[in-house]
Amino acid sequence: MWNRARRFNRILLSTALAFALLLVFLPASVGASSMIINDEWTARYLTPTTIELIGYSGSAADLEIPSTLIFDATEFTVVALGGFLFDKNTNLTSVDIPDSVTTIGTGAFSECTNLTTVRFPAGLTTIPASCFYDCEKLTGVKIPDTVTTIGASAFQYCYALTSIRVPFGVQHLNNLTFQGCHGLQSVELPTALYTLGDQVFASCPVLDDVVLPDGLQSLGISCFAGCSALSEIVIPGSVNAIGDYAFQGDADLERATILNSSMTIGNLAFDTTGLAADGIYGFNPSTARTYALAHTPTAFPFHALYECPPVLQAMGVWHDYDGEILGIEQVLSLTGFVTTSNDSGGTIRIYAMVQGMEPATLVATVTLQPYTEPAAASALGMPVIYTADWSGTFTMPRGMTFGENRLVLWAESEDTSSIEQRVRFISQNNPLTPGVSATPSPTIDPSVTGTDDNPTTGDAGPVTPVLLGVAALAFAALLLMRRRRAGEAG
């Protein structure tokens, strides 16, 4: 009997000690739990002084979300709105989010079909994915300038939106951001914008005012598909690629100006548009011209902004040399063509140098002459083009070969500020390396971003597992004392 009691006490003591240690060393965030603040709000502890709202049971139409709430005689600051907090709440017509809120969860106001206006907190940086998805009556939206990220489908199916201004810090618009906004007429895009994702403005049938910023690099698949009121689009020279079906179904689109001669144009990018009425404007030669003339079943009219003479396709080409390839000096005879949009022409100096070896050699000095452009270019406000042929010689150092060393060509102007990014050489079937002066594009992170349903974590609130652990340790100590007394009595 005594042995059974001792075994029981030993098991009980071991269990209590294990439970106590588990509770004491359990991470606080694991122990964090939700708390019912009042009849309307449920929250989750983030830190001892901050909370995230995760539930709302009120019925207010015009809602001012509180910046602080009191629970168990402790005041907490509301810093986050949980994912899908007001999902499918049809009572809401307006929402005022306090400035204390720094994070909004995914889909926080999705399918609030009667929501018309929202005031964002100052300092907000992210509007998460699906935040206002299918808020069909939302009209009053002023996105703070501090916002740098707008998640996928953030304003999808907001039928009542008529205009939107995207803040200057946004570099990427994610997929479906404004897709299906049937009332959207105008969009102001920031100069910092680099990419437009897939279907960003698809099925916006009354959108007729879009200016794509210089610096934009790509248009996603079906980006403006179904924008049937769009009548004209100018795609800047910075754009490298137009996605498949980008403007498909834009019945009123009669004129497209493409200012990058080597732009990749996707499959059916301008299918079932109105371009047959006016056409595509671009450079000759260019991929835009090739696309227009190859379009089926009927080719689109093509209008050349600048007719480039054939020599432009062979700039910087060397055509002769004296001497052998190996072992002796080679005197290279160089010819080429230079073009610039320098506003005043001026003198251009052509230099050559073996890559990595100085000094450079002055090959030629030429005076630019104006090249007359078509009236279509003047109508677009494009600058006057200046051109000049040049020729000269360069002596390769003894023992150097083209297989091991490259000849670099470049141009300088008296007015370098207006020419350094515009002078170019095009190499054709030869080992010379063209010198191209251009400003590198900024590094882009086109990743689609959103906000997690539980965007923040932190310490537990006033009631923590540590207190329970202390209580369990006290209980274990009492058991230990009981065991010793029993031993002494035995």
C-alpha cells in the first residue's frame, strides 16, 4: 500500500514539474490569445500595449474605428486590422481608419457592397491584396502618398470608382488591381512606375484617359484588354515588352504610338481593336512596323515617325584594314553614322580605344546637320533629329587580335548633357564593340505583394503562461514537501 502511494506521488510530481517547465519556457506568442473587448470588438494581443482587431460584431453604417480600447483596466493602442475583418459586412457605408493603424490585413473590407468612402491612416505604406475586392459602391478613395505597395485585386470590381491617383512611390501595380472597375474613366500613374501586371486595367470599359509614364518597362498580359473607350495610347520608348492580348477588344483604339524600335509585342496584343482606322505610329525599321504589316487578316496602317536612312543600320562598321591579323600593327579604316536629338546640333568627336587600354584616339570630328522629320513627329512634340556621316582610322597595337581584344567606339559632344544618352553605334557582322552611352535602369522588384491575415506578432498580454508556470512550480514544491514528510513518517 505504501509503495503504491509512493509511486503515485512520484508520477504526480514528475507530471507537475514537466507541465511547469513547459509553461514557463513556452514562447509568449504561442500563448497569446484573443480577447473580447466589448460587445463589438474582438482583438489579439501583439505587445503588452498594442492589439490587432480581428473581429467586429457591430452594425454601424458610418464607422470610426477606435485608436485605443480598454480591456481589464488596461488601455491598448489599435495598430493593425486583421485579415477579412469586415468581410461581407453590408452595413458599412463609410469607414474612418485611425492614424494609429499601420497594418491592414488581406481582404479586410472585401465584399462590403455598400461601402462608399474610406479614410486611410496617415503613414500607411501598403494596401494589401483584395483589400476592397468587390466593394461595388466605393467612390471616395484618396490613397495616401506614403503608400508604396498596392496588392493584387486590391480594388477589383469596384464598379463605382471613376478616377484614381496612384501615389508616386508605387513602382509596380500587381495583377488585377483595378480589373473590372466599370466606372473608371481616368487614371494618374506615377513616374516611378516600372511595371503593370496582368489584367491591371482589364474590363474597364469607360477608361479613356491613360498616360503611360516614361520609365515604364513592361505591360502585362491583357493589361488594358476590354477597355473599349480607349481611343489612343502612346507607349514610351522605355517599354521593352507588351504582353499577349494587352489591348485586345479595345474597339475604339484607333491609334497606337510605339516609341521603342525593338519592343517585343505579344501575341494578339492589338487584336480586335480599331487600329485599321488610323494605325500604328513608330520608327522605320522597327518591330512595330513589322507587327503592323504582318497583322492578319488585314494589315494595320503604319506611319513612320522618322525614316531612318539605310546607313543607320550599319553605324560603326569597319570595312578594311592593312597588315596581318597577328603579329604586326593593323590600321583600321572606320566609317559610321551618328544621330542625336541634340536641340542645337554642334560638333561631335568620335573616339576609339582598345577595351581596357588608354589613351583613346580621336578618330573623326564632324558637324551635325538637321535631319527633317515627318509632320507626325512634330505633332507629338518630338525633338529635331541631327545626323552626320563620319570616317577615320585607328591603329591596333602590335600583337593584339580581335578575338582577344575589343575596339570600343564612343562619341562626345560640346553639349554632353543633351547627347550622352542619345548617341549610338550599331555593330553589324564585325568584331567591334559598339559604345552605347545610357543611364542604367533602376533595379526592379516585380514581386506581387500582399498582407498576411495575421500580419504582426508580438508578446502576450497581461495574462501570460509564465504566471501559470510559476503556479505549477509551487504545486510541484508542495508535492515534494509532502513526499519528504511521508518518508520521514515511514
